[in-house]
Amino acid sequence: MSSNISFYESVQRNFEKAAQYSGLPSGLLEQIKVCNAVYQMRFPVRIGEEFEVIEAYRVQHSHHRLPTKGGIRYDLGVNQDEVMALAALMTYKCAIVDVPFGGAKGGIRINPKKYTEKQLENITRRYTAELIRKNFIGPGIDVPAPDYGTGSKEMAWIVDTYASMKHGDIDAAACVTGKPVTQNGITGREEATGRGVFYGLRELLSIEDDMKKVGLTTGMAGKKIIVQGLGNVGSYSAKICQEEGNATIICIAEWDGAVYNADGLDIAALIKHRNATGSIKNFPGATNIADSKEAIEMECDVLIPAALENQITAENAPRIKAKIIAEAANGPVAFEAEEILLKKGIIILPDMYLNAGGVTVSYFEWLKNLSHMRFGRMEKRFDHNTYQNLVSLVERMTGKTIGESEKNFLTKGADEIDLVRSGLEETMVNSFHQIREVYLSRPEINDYRTAAFLCALNKISSDYLSLGIFP
Ligand code: NAD
């Protein structure tokens, strides 16, 4: 889908829409809005017998807090405009979920499927070396993470390159997040964005007033959901909404087609089928839909776009039938489409809040790396012993015996995964209500995106104002 305005322009227009309600001086708004540093690079990498010149970017949108933070994307659609838009969204996202970083983003303009693993490693290592040369990476400078087309494998190559070039840096592991758990990563990072989508959507679905507006009952159970993109974010969003929210995932759309079942698709089985056959198509019990663009226009309660930006434009917005759009991807709704959707009464949960689970758990990973210790290591046994003493006391006082499985449940000390999920849930629930408070207190605002922007603007501007740079 193409939009008449660029992705970056779309983000800027959304910013301006919110900025008019902020009451902040124009100079300060301009400083918050612009990208602070843009590094565009070209470097050669040997591919087979040839040298290929690779085009890549790293954009640091805001230095109001350091380090800056944001994922790295591998895709043929990568360009400076896109990376700037994604970096800007990261600044607002971090502010919304109280993650103390400025926003950044990186991208390499390649089709990763075209290269062997060794070639991808060479490209990733060379990109990291370029970032080191220009001081664009480091635990206190700029900390990348996975995004579209990258995962823990690429992050492992990045940290290894950084550590070998910065020999002796005791905090080297904190130069990138989303690493494999065995290489200083954190349990729960891979699922974090999708899990955050689940917590955020669950929160919206619990609000009676909002559900009345769109003609739905409260709660996630039984809600009919369509997910676009079965990658990292889409697969965990779908799986967790199904397994923990009892939602009915009626359709999954991928780049090469979609599958549909009105009674719900078994997402774990569909992922296995895709891994075995290379495609989601021909999944037993489901109907194939040849044109995946049509799939997102079908009747449903919630549409979760989890692929790329500009999927809903002014062209297809009139045909969207979902009652709620939960933006798991960055920028799936183009600026011109938003007005059309809002007029239709559709509620949009904005990207910069809803997919912030990834950066939230990345923040936990960064803290873990800087503390050089896994979460839960100090207190797990202590908590377990304390709870056991309490349970024994209750048994002695009541003369009753508590069953073994109940006892295990009551006396369990928290593991790292329990703490990560609890911290993520707390963050997503809290931030939703912060945004909703702004939404309710400003009658002139009729959408969650503008409210979320305003929340972010209030927090970022107070950082600048406390520095005394702006009067
Ligand atoms: P990914 O590469 O793991 O998965 C993307 C999936 O979308 C792939 O399966 C791809 O085949 C599919 N896809 C591509 N074009 C499509 C189309 N036209 N229709 C349907 N499916 C299509 O990427 P990801 O990490 O899951 O990222 C997805 C989105 O979420 C991006 O916008 C990204 O910026 C955003 N995001 C990712 C993270 C993260 O932690 N990975 C965090 C925040 C936001």
C-alpha cells in the first residue's frame, strides 16, 4: 500500500496534531520534533566472488535522555525517511512507558532472505564496526535491538563485534539488547512486544465506555481477531491473546496469502505448519485467501497489523470493518487514513504505546547487563523460605494441611521470567491509564494517538525545561 505522504511526514503530522494542545513554546516543540543525528553509510561486503556496496542508516532522534535506543531493520524498503520516522516514534514510545532513553533506529537496505548466514554475519559485523567508528553505539551512547528482519542472532553478532573492538569494557554486553539468553540476554525479551500487545489490548477491552461506543462487550474472551504478519510480534500477539485471553483468532495474513477459520485458528499449530512447509497457506481446517490485502478488510472485532507501516491508507480505510485497530507494527495506519477510521468510530490503540513491550523488556535487559546479575538471583531463595515459614505457621495455627501443589504455588520465589512479565504488565497497564487520563481530561481530543503524543510531550518537555535550556 502506498500513501501520499511519507512515513516520516505522517509521524510529524501526528506530532503537530497533538502539539497544538500542549501549550509548549514553538522552539521547544521544534527541538523535540527534529532528528538530532542522522548517519547514512555505505560500506562494501564481499558476497561470493563480488563486492556489494551496502546502504545502511542509524538515526538518533532525541538526545534528551541517554543512551538512545531503537531496533535495527533489515529490509529492501529501508530508506532514510523510514528510519527517521521509526527513530522519532521510539522517543515518544520510551517516554510513554517511562523508559529513560532517547529514541533511535537503524536499518540496512537488504533482503535478508537473499544472503547466506555467513554473508548476513559479515554485513552485521561490518555495520557494527561502522557504528563504533562514528561513536554511534555503546551502553551509554546508543543501544540497538531487533526489529523487522532481525532477531537474537544478529544481536549476538553485534555484541561480539563490539566486545572484541572495545576490549576490557566491563559493560560491553549492554551495547545491544534482544541478545540470546545464553549470551547476556534476558528471558522474556523475544515474546515481549507481543505480550505487551496482549496486556495493552486487554486493558482497552476492559473499559466499558469504550466498548459501548464500538458495540462490544468487555473482556477479550471470544473476541474475533485478525492478525497481519506472523513474525516475532504477530505470532506472540496472536498466541498469547488466544492462550491467555481466550480470543478467537479468525484470520492470519502473511505476505503470500492468508488463512481463515471462523471458529478460530490454532496459532501454535499454524506456526508449526509454517515452519514445516514454508508458508501459512494450506493449513488443515482453514480456508486460503489468495490476496492477503483483502484479509485485513474482513469483518472482525480487532485487527492487529503486525507487519509494516502504511498498511491502511486512504484507499482501503473506507473498507476496514474492524471495530478496534491494535497497532502492533510501527505506523500501520497512514495519517490520511486515520481521520477516515476515526469518523467510522473505530478505536485505534497507537503503535507508540501498544508495541512498547519490546523496549520495556530491552530496558530490563540493559539494567541486567549493567548490574551483571540475573533478576531474582538474590531474593528467590529468601522469598521461598519466608513463604514456607508462613505456610507452616498457617498450618500450625489452623491444624489443617495445605495440599502439595497449592503449597508450591504459594511458596515459589520469583524467577527472572516472572519478574520480567510482572514488570511488563505493570508498565503496560500503568501507561494505558496515563494515556486514558489525558484522553478523558481533554474533551477536544477524540483519539488515543493524540492523547499518547500529549503524554509523551509532557514528559519530554519537562526534561528539557528542567535543564533550563528553554525558558
Ligand atoms: P518480523 O520480521 O519478525 O515479522 C514480520 C512479518 O510480517 C514476517 O513474517 C513477514 O513475512 C510479514 N509480512 C511482511 N509483509 C507482509 C504483508 N504485506 N502482509 C502480511 N504479512 C507481511 O518483524 P517483527 O519484529 O515482528 O516486526 C513487525 C512490526 O513490529 C514492525 O513494524 C516493527 O517495527 C514492529 N516492532 C517490532 C518490535 C520487536 O521487538 N521485534 C518491537 C516494536 C515494534
